[in-house]
Amino acid sequence: MLTGMNIAVLGGDARQLEVIRKLTELDAKVYLTGFEQLAHAYTGAVKEKLEDLPVKELDAIILPVAGTNMEGKLDTIFSNMQVILTEAFLKETPEHCTIYSGISNDYLINITKQANRKLVQLFERDDVAIYNSIPTVEGTIMMAIQHTDFTIHGSNVIVLGLGRVGMSVARAFHGLGAKVQVGARKSEHIARIEEMGLTPFHLSALESMVENVEICINTIPHKIITAGIISRMPSRTLIIDLASKPGGTDFRYAEKRGVKAILAPGLPGIVAPKTAGQIIANVLGQLLLDDLGNGRETP
Ligand code: NAP
């Protein structure tokens, strides 16, 4: 249990509701900032403005999945008020206070470093990334259905990258009856693709692989679908780019050529916010329990 722990949840979207539920179930004292418009009340959670938080007593701070923007602003779907996280605020917290975020940026990394506080990026963890690939795949299937006039079954699909998302996407489209080819650069990935019953190719051969592609799904966070590659694709091809912003596609050239290319970030939060929230809540709950078990004193 998290009895005696003071945890502030600062901003966020529907996914944080599962986190709040989990933390209150575990008996933490939870402070909610940026949730004034949330109608639901949770036993053990109180709504407070940032300036009214008992900052010197906080054991952990939970940020939205996206972390902060480059000015420290937090997304607050349940509030019209601005919530800005600063280095000065973090310096007021106890030394052991840990900051949890989905992803981070230079601003967040910098202020936590300057304040000498630990920052945990949940989406860097394999378990979170693998669980999160499940709603990502479902969102990708939804997009493929919405943006094509043919079935996935029997279609020519290329998946780029065999990481945590690429593997799940390739397997699911294969399961739906698509002819799936997967591009990777490591020989062990090529071997794994073959073992999965899919058609592997080395990324250096991408240009020669796209002539009949109908759906091209990118998971590589690097400019991979260049103008040269797009110029070899049929104009009816649908590109779904799952890689983090700005994606791996030359969107300007795709538009010029009339190839539909969609950058599709944050699919878990869109298609399955409850599940996506539970994934974060479960891992976060365990991390906080481990932290508490590692010598933190409770009153
Ligand atoms: P991952 O496990 O790190 O996989 C990334 C893949 O990209 C690996 O196969 C990696 O191959 C390859 N790669 C990276 N840089 C490359 C380069 N320069 N050239 C060629 N291949 C390269 O990451 P992931 O968890 O699968 O996530 C993939 C992307 O999807 C990330 O950008 C993530 O933020 C994003 N994502 C999006 C959503 C959404 O809703 N759209 C949801 C979850 C994740 P090597 O092993 O050879 O490096």
C-alpha cells in the first residue's frame, strides 16, 4: 500500500483518471491540480491549485503522458487554467521526490536535472511500450479501414521497423490476412520476421519494395519514407506514420504527389483511453510500491 505517501497529479487527460483511481485504491494521499472540471470525486483525492499544494511534503509528482511543452506548460484537459512546471517548484520538493512522465523533452530533462530530482519516463520501459502497442495496433487497423476502400485481407502491406510497435503491427495485419512485408536493418530482425512467417527485406532495399504497396506503416522515428521512396509508390498507397513527431515521412512531398500520408500520434489515448490509462496506472503503482518498499519511511 502507499499509505502515508503524498502524490500530486498535475494535469493530463482521461488516462490519468485510471492513475488517480489506482493511487487512491493504494491509499496514497492524492492532490489533483488541473482537474477543476472533473465531476467525479475520488475518496482520498483533493483538488488543489499549484500554489496551494503542500510542495515540501510531496513524495511523487505525476505528469501527463506528454510531459511538459518547451515552456513547462502541462496539458490540462479537465481545466481551463494554465499549469506550468518550473525548476523553482521542483526545488521546493523534498530531495527524494520523484517525477513520473510518459515521455520528456529538453525542458523537462533540464529542470529536473537542475533541481536534482529523479525523472522517470514510463514510455521508455519495455513493459509499458509492449502493452501500449496493443491499443496502438487497434488504432492503426481503424485508420487503415477508415482511409481505404479495400479490405486489409489480401492487401499488400509494408511495415517499417521491428521494434515493440512494429512487431505487434506486423503480426496483427498478417492475422487479418494481409500480405505483410517488414523492413528492418538488423540481421536478427530479418531472421525474426522470417520466423514469424512474414516477408523480410533490408531497409536499404526499400525503394525496390514499394512498387505494389497499398498500405505502408512506419514505426521508425527517422526520415525513412523520403521523396525518392514515395515517388516509387502507387498514388493509391496509404501511408500511416506511427513514429513520434515529426514522423519518418516526407509529408510535403506525399501531398504534392497525391499520396495520402497520415501522421497518427497518440493512438492509445484516442482509441482506448481506459486501457491506456490502466497500463500506466499498473506500472506506476508497482514503481511507487517498490520505491516505498526501498526504505521510505511512512508516518
Ligand atoms: P522501438 O522498439 O525502439 O523500435 C523502433 C524501430 O525503429 C526499431 O526496429 C529500430 O531498429 C528502428 N530504427 C530506429 N532508428 C532507425 C534508423 N535510423 N534507421 C532504421 N531503423 C531505425 O520503438 P517502438 O516502441 O516500437 O516505437 C516506435 C515509434 O512509435 C516511436 O517513435 C514511438 O514514440 C512511436 N509510438 C507511437 C504510437 C502512436 O500512437 N502513434 C504509440 C506507441 C509508440 P534498430 O533496432 O535496428 O535500431
